Amino acid sequence: MEKDRLYGGIIFAISLIIAIAYLAAFFAPYLALPAWLSWLAIALPVFLFTMAVLVICMWIGWTMLTTPPPPPIEPLAQGEGKKPEG
């Protein structure tokens, strides 16, 4: 249990640092930072999201391409599958 709390604290701290760095980069022109940081703060998440969607689409396509088709379902013969009366 103590390990979970440690991991949670590490994840929180890293996320907080990244959020502060992202906000600083996003508002770079107003904070006297290089203007290209503002462009990067917008372009990098858009790039990563686009790549993530494309990788998921490629994975779905690869799975569909390499998975063999299921065996055909044979229709039930007359009288099969009915509940017995009585």
C-alpha cells in the first residue's frame, strides 16, 4: 500500500511540473520567453494526439488483417433447438 502512495505522489509531482511547463510555454510571448515555445505548446500535443489516433487505427487494421475469419455458423436443423414439451 505504501508503494502505491509513493507512485501516486511521483505521478502527481511529474504531472504538476509538466502542467506548469506547458502553461509557461503556452503563454511564452507574455512571459518574455521565446515565441517558438508557444507554437510548440500547441503543435506538440496536436502531433501526439494525431499520432496516437493513427497508431490505434493501424493496430485495428493490422488486427483485422491478420485475424482469421470465424468459422461459418451452420443453421439449426428442423426441430433442433426447440424446448421439449411436457
